Amino acid sequence: MSRLRILHCIQNLNYGGMERVLSDLVHGVDHERFDPHVLTLQYLGRYGEGLDRVATLHEGPRQGPWSLLWPRALARRIAEIGPDVVHLHSGVWFKAARASRQAGVPWIVYTEHGRVGPERWLPRMLDRAAGRVTDRVVAVSDATAEQLRRGPGVEADRLRVIRNGIDTERFQPGPSRLREELGLDADTVLFGSVGRLEPVKAHATLLRAFRIVVDRLRAQADSGGGPDAHLVLAGDGSLRAELEALRSSLGLDDHVTFLGWWDDPEGLLRGLDVFVLSSLSEGTSISLLEAMSSGCCAVATRVGGNPDVLGPELSHRLVESEDVASIAEGLAAAALDREARGADGARGRVRVQDSFDVSGMVEAYARLYEGA
């Protein structure tokens, strides 16, 4: 029996949760059943390193200014690859779906990894058009599925929810040298966040909330108790300079460290006491899953798939998006109760193991590729 040729189509394979999901799918699928290929429309990036050992990699053709409406060059490249299934990812839906149909691909799957804010009429119109030529549309959370029903109007019979999963063996509690590398003592509560430094992640709100946390813990210390606090931000993006300036204006230079992209995510997450996700919108956050799997107590905004990831047993760790006071209160509560945050870290790992393991995600997509 011949293998199904699966072509993943994405803008690039640089840092990000969506890119991590694609990499995990390509590594995890049964290679006796599937022949994975990856086509990037821009460039490969970090997650492309070593991917050629388990998949055939392709770079997209040069495309003109009218390629969104007439993606002929992309259709020719897809036809040359000859996939049985094209799996599209956020950012390429309209153009690549049209090109795949022009190339005669028999089965097109699209995954929406997360949506931000109210949709404007043009993107909504393009998504509706893309949806009409897509066989199955996947949402990574129930909240994202609802957005797809309301916005592009994806019909129920073509819509599926497949939650992201992560490797819980790779991300598990263990030793870390992060605290030593930062020069922090054992009593300092170490907070951290991982993600692109872009507006949707709301790091400016997080920094303002952290100023309140530092002041509150300092007041506790002055009265005879209370730890110090430090925040690390792992990631990079267009707002880095602006956020570094805000750190200085808030007087947090000694309490906040920008790490850039960190090559040891396991060691980073194991070294944290509290993981923070301050986003305005999320699908099913990979960084949140990895932090919880690492045994880290997580505080996250009540948006998108975050409530589902934490579940009812950790719902008290949810805070309100764009609400400086709510985020500060959630962080301070975690800082001041070592025993509770340790217990919640253990609960979080069990939840991810039970409901968000990568093997379940990979098999769900495998069934989808085969027409389920």
C-alpha cells in the first residue's frame, strides 16, 4: 500500500507555537502510512533545522503582487510535489487553498491556530472564500471553533476541534541552572513568559502588573516576610525596544531580564516558579502546555483556549486580559504561597499528560488525512 503524501504549507518555520505544532506533526506521524513534505512561502527558520531528516522540504516560488488572486506559480509548485493531502496553516489559507485546488489536490485541510480581535470585512470575506474550497477546517480550541463559525461561517460538518499537544516526556520537572545563570538566590520567586514580543502577547500590561507585584512583595519583606521577585521574558519581536524602554521607565531594570530566544526551553521552564501568559488571544498555547508539563505553576489570561488548558481544578489561576490589577493579584497570590503553587504545578502536569499529549494530536490529524 502506497503512503499518503502530506504537504504542509506555512509562511515559515521560525519561532512560534504553530511552527512547533507542524514540526511535531512531521516528526510524529507514522512514516509507513504517510510521506510528509513541507512547503514554506517565505523561508525555513529555526524549526526547519534537521526537519529534512524526516520530511522533504520545499521553498515556495517567487510570487508577484497579484498572487493572492492568481496564485499560478504556487499552484505549479504544489502540482510538481503531487500531494494527496495539503495541510494549510494560519496565514496562508486563502492563497494556498486556491492554489491547491488549481493544482488538483483531492483533499485540503486547514488548521486555524488562533485568531485576534474583531475581524475586518476583507479578511472575513477571504476566509469565507477559502472555506468553500477546503474539505476540513480544524480549530485548536473550542473558542477558536466558535470564532470560525461566527466569522468565516465554517459549517459544522466540515469543522473539527483538535487540541494542540506536546511531548510530556521532553517537558517534565527536573533540575535547571537558570536561577544560577541569572544570579538569583533560592528565595527569589522567578516568573517567566515565553513568546513573541508582539502586541497580541500584551507584555506591556504584564510589565505594569509586575511593578505592582514587586512593590507588594517589598512591602511584605519590610514588615518581616515576603520574597523578592524576578521576571524573565524569553522571545523576541517588533516590540522589544519599546518593552525594554518601558522596563526602565517602570524602574524594573533589576527585576526583569529579556532573554531573547532561548535554545534550552526545557531548562528554562523547569527553572521557573511561575509561568505567566498575558495574551489578548490564544488558541491552545504551546508555551502554556510546556510550562504546565514541566511542573510549573501557571497564571494565564481568561482568553481563547486558556481556560480549557487549565481546566476546572486550576481555574483560580486565570486572570483578566488587559487588566493590570487582576494580573498583579494573580501573580502576587502565586508568589506568596509556595505550597499552593507547588501543588498547582503538579496538578498542571497531570492535566497535560491526561489531555494534551502530542501522540493524541498526531493520531487525530492522521485520521483526518485519511478522510475522517
